[in-house]
Amino acid sequence: MIEIVPVSGPELITYADELAALLVETVNGGSSVGFLAPLERDTAAAWWRERAGAVDAGHLRVWIARDAERVTGTIGLVRAPLPNARHRAEVAKLMVRPSARGQGVGRSLLAAAEQSAAESGITLLVLDTESGSPAERLYRSADWTECGSIPGYAADPAGVLKPTTLYCKAVGSAPERSDRAAGRATPMPSRS
């Protein structure tokens, strides 16, 4: 059975080695998530540990999917920092181990991020993914709207520039106008 749980900054450090293994497997398997192959496990673990401060500060939320043995997936939600953008967040680093794909893990992680966003006052989610990637099927089936494509936006793990497709999704309801005008936003909860 797969469990989806949010992680705190200290928990992210605790899970850094398992998340590093997932990131290495994802990148070295050809998925474009911001890194070039071959990705070393120490580099990946250090990257995850560096995210702990952002989690503690409330700028980043991270969830993991885990079974009885290990982390099988992860997703992040990055809150926009500027006053005119506090209504939105970016979905980032959705990864599922190849052995766990096709079991609803990605969809469950995406649903957890969407629900948390809506509960914290976020009304718009955005993401980007390599055009033509298998991830596009998930986003389309989860009612995300394709907003356009940018040619040569990011390099795949082999270093080849690929187009990226942008997606968005409305979640929750719009915050009170007075909160927007004052630049206030409901902080993302540290735990679900």
C-alpha cells in the first residue's frame, strides 16, 4: 500500500538519501527534471538537503509516496514569492520510480499538492514538462490546461535541448480582495 505524506525540513534531510536514489533513477532513466545524466547520488542528496530551509520557511512543500520498503515518488509545490503572485504556486519535481508507475502514485501525489494548495489559499497552479513526455498524459487526464510550448527550453538528461509545454490549473477559490490588496496570503500549512 502506498502512503502519501508531507515532509518537514528535518524529515526532508532524513529522506535525502532515498530521494536522491529516486532522483538519480529518474534522471539516469531519461526523464527531464532539471539535471543532466549521469547524476551522482551524492550530488542528488546534497540538492535535496539544500531544500530543507525552503520547506521550513514555507516557500516549498514536499510530499513523498512510500510503501513499506522505500520512497516510491515525490512532488513539490513552490509558492510564488512576490506580492502580486501569492495566489499561485508551481508544481515541481513530480517523480515516480519506474517500478511504481501505472499504480496511481503520480496521480495521488498531484492530488495531494492540488488539495494543499487550495486549502492554503492558492488559486492557480502552474507547471512545465518536456513536450511529448509521458507526464503530459497524467496532467491532461487530471484536468490541467495546456497553455503553450517553448522550443529549446531545457536540456534533457543527455544535454539535448527539448521543447517544454506549460500547463495551468485553477484550484480553490479566489481570496478576499482586501487580502490581495494588502499583499497577504494564507501560509501553506507545514503538515497535512
